[in-house]
Amino acid sequence: MSSQLKLPSLLYVVQVHHYCSINATVPVLQRFFADEDTRPDFRLGREAIQQLLVALKTERHHGWGATLEALVFLFWIASGSAYRVVSCVFGVPLPSVHRIVHRIVDEVVAVLPQFVHLPRAEDLAAVGEGFALLAHHKAFRKAAGAIDGCHIRIKCPSGPDGPDYCNRKLFHSVVLQGVCDHQGRFVDIFVGYPGSVHDARILKNSPIYARGTYPPPGYFILADGGYPCLQEPLALITPYKRPVRGMAEQRFNCHHSRGRAIIERAFGVMKTRFRCIF
């Protein structure tokens, strides 16, 4: 009878001892700790992963450890896989994957202002020169960014507000309004409005519109025809809707489109790199 009691107790001790230990036989971890290229699995280079770990400052004395939790989160957001798949890939229990992802998401949102912020005054000249090169015209040297909206697919919310999230493409989404610089780096984001809301309405309810401090006087932001052409509280330049005055307006639209296309490429890179957004 005593031997029967000791065996389950021993098994319990073994399970507790190995519960939060890294499984070195997992292929994805073998490639990471062998200093192989991390981009196929995590869509980020090794240097970028280290910068993320430093920014999060997740020094924990219990659980799975900061490195493994960051890798679980990056694999999930890069592959768009279900929690069950991520659990099998890392050899981590399914409930732990759920907790890790939600905790790291909160930590990333907390440090987001360190990386997504408006350009400083001394950087605007370089930003303008970059847009002039993109647009192939020196008239765009005062461009301080490009703005557009992007639909992020979600499950249909329950309740009476569910239909509001169905966009014109007939799937449920929330809208991410983004402003990027000439290199496709996001400098301002605003997300949360239902997919059926028009881009112009989202703009007028966003902080960048309410504050009216960016772009500074003399600069403007490029936008497509879905936005109004504005001077205050922020300067917004849109293309001619019906260029009827000859080739001048058509050429302007062409140069404008070349410069504004960077925001489309930024959204494309974001969705391609982090498949979870789909």
C-alpha cells in the first residue's frame, strides 16, 4: 500500500520539475539556440529579437522565462497559427500559450510609444527629401507622411453592434489608421473603429486630428481620395477627383500617387511579415 502511494507522488514531483523547462529537442528552439537565421520562423532577425527583449525588460524568476515567452509570441504573430499549433511546436501547454500571448501583447502595447512616434523637427527635412524622391518631384519636399486605413479581420462580435463591423468587402474588421514616413515606418497609429466606418470619420475622431500639432506649419500629409483635402487642424493633400484642367492636374495626381503609395507598401509589409493580422 505504501509503495502505491509513493509512485504517484514521485510522478508529481517529476512533472513539476520539468513543467517549465525548455525542451531542447524542439526543432524551432534548436535553430534559435544554434544561432541560425531566425527570420523563417519568427519573421524578425536575431538583432531585432534582442532589441525587443531589451525593450520589454521581462525579467522573471518563475515561469518559462522571458526569451521563450517572447519566441512563443513572435511565432504566433508571425505564422498566424492557432494556439494549439503553437503549443505543439514549442512543447508548451495550451493554456500557457494563451496566457503568454496575452501577457506579451499587453507588454508590447505598453512600450509601443518608444518605437511608433512622430518625427522630430530636425528629422522632417530628411522625411521631405525622401517623399520628393518617391514622388519624383521636388514639390513634395514638404510632405511629412502618408496616411491611409487598413482593415484588420476579426470574428463577428456578438450583440446588436455586430453588423457594424462588416466592411464594404463583406468581412468583419476593425480599421487601423496609420501614418508612415518615406521609409514605410509607422509614426502614428489609431485603431478600433468598426469596418463600416468611413476613413474620413475615423480621421476626425483620431488623436492626430484632435491635437492638430502634426504636421507642423509648412508641411502636409499625403492622403487618397477617401479623405477630405484639409488645411486645418492638419494639412492634408489629396489628389484631384476629376482632373479636367489638362495635363497639369493629371501629372500632379501621378506624382501624388507615387509618394502616397508608401503607406500601401507599409501595410503590405506588415501583413506579410505578421500573418496573424489576417
